[in-house]
Amino acid sequence: MQSRVDGNPIDAEARKSLTRQDRAEENPVAAQCRGKFTRPQSRWLIAQPEELKADESGITWSEICGSECIARLLLRKGFRCAEEVNAFLRPRLSSLSDPFLLPQMHTAVARILEALNRRERIVLFGDYDVDGVTSLALLAGVLRAYGSAPELFLPLRMEEGYGLSAESVERCVSQYRPQLLIAIDCGTSSATEIADLRKRGVDAIVLDHHEPKSALPDSIAIVNPKTTDSGFEYLCSVGIVFKLCHALLKTAPLPGFDLKSKLDLVALGTVADIVPLRAENRVLVQRGAIEIGKTSRIGLRKLMQVAGVRPPILPEDIGYRLGPRLNAAGRLSTAEKSLRLLLTDDDGEATILAAELDRENRERQEVEKQIFNLAIAQIEGRFDAARDAAIVVGAPGWHQGVLGIVASRIARRYHRPTIVIGFDENGIGKGSGRSIEGLNLVEALSCCAQRLDKFGGHEMAAGLALHEENFDLFAEAFRKAAREILSEEALQPCVRVDHELAFTEIDIDLLRWHEMLQPFGNGNPQPLFLARDVEPVALPRIVNEKHLIFRLRQGSRHRRAVFFDGVTNALPPTPWDIAFRIRADEYDGETLVAMQIEAVRQAERRAGEQ
């Protein structure tokens, strides 16, 4: 039985929050809708509606997609004809490009097939996050189908750090004596370590998507789209591994092998790594989500059960439920459990592993919460929004496995690039950073390189290491670099509204076309709509002491809406303009349109909008 509030369906996520105890403790007092922290004031940027013209064949946009609202959203994406629109709305695997267009793919495939023919000892050297673990599981499955038995190696986060460190390479070579080592989701910046492997007689292939910082390693092949202008910069490592597997199968076909069924792994890694869901990534995730829903992997099915995930699978199910549980083991200890879960054929082992990952995820959440609260205490005493263009916090004992999540939460809260660092008993610090639009983290960290032992990553996420005595100098240098890079406008959060939508226009037909824009995520954000002159019919209900459930009125139309974490937002005088998203909500077999509020302001006139 699914839950209702006052007899009306609410958003699926809110339903999961509303336990029986929550409903018994709901408090209708509006004065309690005030938190200690008020988010920075946001600018509302409202897109002007595009003119809907006929395409080259004379077909109007509303005829192409059946909704004027959706037509305008598609037009803003740059589509100019029916064929482009249909390719976006109905993504097909047949549209995927030739995998050999990736740099050095021919060389990598030739060396791997040579190793398979010679029955060489192959080691797949991965990373401990979801992208790394799914990449290992995918390539291992394909190589095993060729008759190989590759060894799988994951570095220990706490003892050995990220990637091809000297410590992890030594352990790997001593344990497995590889003849061919395939570094996945790492290796682009490991020139010294790969040179050491060559001295030991080990050939290395790199499958990676991290930004190169200096001279590339002297390896057999580096299949990294960011080393050349290849047009595949959006791929994460599991996407690159999928391309490699496709290339292997094109060169040496395996009758009856279904690579499409492995797209469940590709969708997991792609969404969890927060790479742009555009171009081929969108195709891979859209089809991969379908494969997750019908996956034959017993471990993944068990994980979906403990996470409360059911088809249809959406990116948010991966990003907020499956991904964190797969990541939890690698954050707090070793990612081996996650890898075993994805590879096991044993029902009992899968049940145990899924339960352990669920438990470790709860432990991770508690550790994260503690460090987040300590970090906020540091920030509140030092941060000046008018002065500081970035935030750097750190302390001894902060668990390195959750620092990226903490940095992400702080960056969203203050709308500032954020670095969070934990120091061990020897004063060695390891940190994670998350950025905001307008600042490339690797570029900013390059300006502070003399204060760091090492660093690397992407535009929006990076890792680093430094000695404790350099912390203050690094923090000052990073804040200075951010101030020079970021404009004042970039430092002010924005509510970017895509389209104005009246309550009378929200119906199932609109929802049907809206869902064809899926999968939503980085690079393909979910549309944000505006409704003007809205008023609450009654006081909002407080759920879990942080969410608000509203009954709203616009003219004669009433609608329900949930405002997650709305208690931390001071509500302005009515009437309101609300920025909201829509989604499907199932109740008693019926599909309904749910509203989720993202921002509220006092109703404003139309003049001067952008």
C-alpha cells in the first residue's frame, strides 16, 4: 500500500520519508518552517520562450513532439529538424559510433588479443569507486568469455591511495606477476609507475578519462579521449571499457555473446561518476537503465531490494540509492565487496553482500554527518561571502573516504568551490574537492601546485595530497585562484527556469512527453518550471523535521507539492512564484503528476526578466 497525505498522492521520495511515526508527529505550525541556516539569495533567470517555426520539411515543432512546452525545451537544445528530435527522444544503440575512433584503440585491442592467444597472465587494475568497480566487472566478464581468467586488483584507499601508487603496484606485481596490466580509471598521470612496470617486464594499457597534467606514460596504449581531440570527452571509464569490449567483439566475434546485456554496469558507472548525460552517454544510460530493471545479476537484484529500487529505473535511483551503496565499501574499507556483488552467481553470497553494503552505507552516512557538522562549525566562524570565493577546511582524523561527499554538500550549501582535507597522525593530508559552474578544479589546483604533493581529477571533482604545514598557504592560494577565475555573477547562485507553466497545463500528456526527455542528470538537466502568483491554501506540513508538504492554489486550480529540505528556507510573503519540477507518481495503479518545489520567491512582475 502506498502512502497519501490528506488522501492525496505525494512524490515518491516523500512517501519513503513518511513513516507512521512521521505522520503522527507532523506539525502544522508555520513558524517552525525556519532553519538556522538560510541559503544564499539566488538570482532567478527565466528563459525567454523561443519562436516555434516549421523545420526544413515544413513540419511544425508541436507536430513533432505533441507538446508546445516540450517543443520549446527541445528547440533550446539546438535541434533544428524532426530527425534530430526523434534521435534524442528515441535513443538507439545503432547510433553509437565506431569504437576505433577512440585514441590508440587499435593498439590496445591488438595487444589484448595477443595476450589472450598466448594465455598471458592479465591483471585488471581498477579504482575503488563505482566507475572503477563496474569497469572491472565489465571487462572481466568479456575476457572470461574469451577463455581468459584475468586477476582483478583494487588498491586500498587508506593504505595505498588512488590509482597506480608505488605501494599498490608493488603489491599487485608481487601477488600476481602480470605480463599485461590493464589500468582502468587511472594511469594517465602515472608515468613513473608505468616506467617501473616496464622495467619489470610488464606491459601496461591505460583505459582512463582523467585529465592529463603532464607528459603521458610510456605505455603500450592510452585509451583516454582527453589526450586528443577525439570528441568522446564525455565518456567515463566504464563507457571507455564498453567501447573497448565493442572493439574486441568487432575484431574477434564471440557467437552468442550479448554485450547489450552488460549495459547495466555501464549505466551504474556513468551515472555514479556524474559525467554528462549527452551524446552517447545518454544512449548508454537510457538502455542501461532498462537492463538494470531486468538484470540477471543476482547481486544487483539483491542490492535493488535492500535499496528499495524498482523498475522503471531512473538516474536518481542509481545516483542516490544504488551508487552510494556500491561506493560505501570502497569509502570505508575495500571495494572488494562491491566487485564481488556484481560478479557473483551465488544467491546466498549476494544476499550477504547486499546487506553488508547497505549496513556500510549507513555507517558512511553517520561518519559523513559527523565530519560535515565539524566542517560547518569551522566555516561559520571564518567564511565571509563577500570576501571568500572558495572554501577550504580540514582537520586531523577526518575519514578520507567521505571527504568528497562532504565537499559536495558544502559546495551546494554555500555555492563555493570547496576542498575538504583529512590529516593522519603523521600530518599527511588527503583531500577531495568539488566545484561550481565556472571553475575548473584542476586548473585552479594547478595554480597552487607548489603547495601540494599531488593532485588530479576532473573539472568539477578532484583529489589532492599535501603536508599539514602547507595547509594555510594552500588554502590562501586556492581562495586567491578562485577569486581570480570566478566572476561575481558566478559566485551568486542562480535559479535557471526553463519554461513558465500554469497549473492548468500540468497533465498526464505533458508528463508523458516530459519523461521522453529522460535520462536526466549532468548535461541533460531535468526541466525547471515556473508558476506565478501561487498561494498556499493551508499551512505547510512538516515531515521528518525538514520537508514541507504544501497544498497550493493558482487561480481556481489546486495542486499538492513537496519541498524537500524546505524547513531550512525562510518562506517569503505570499503570493509566491515557485520554481518546480514534475515527475510520475504511481498510486493504486494510476500514474499521477507530482510536483517538487525547488525554490520560492515573493511574486514578481515580468519586467526585467532575463
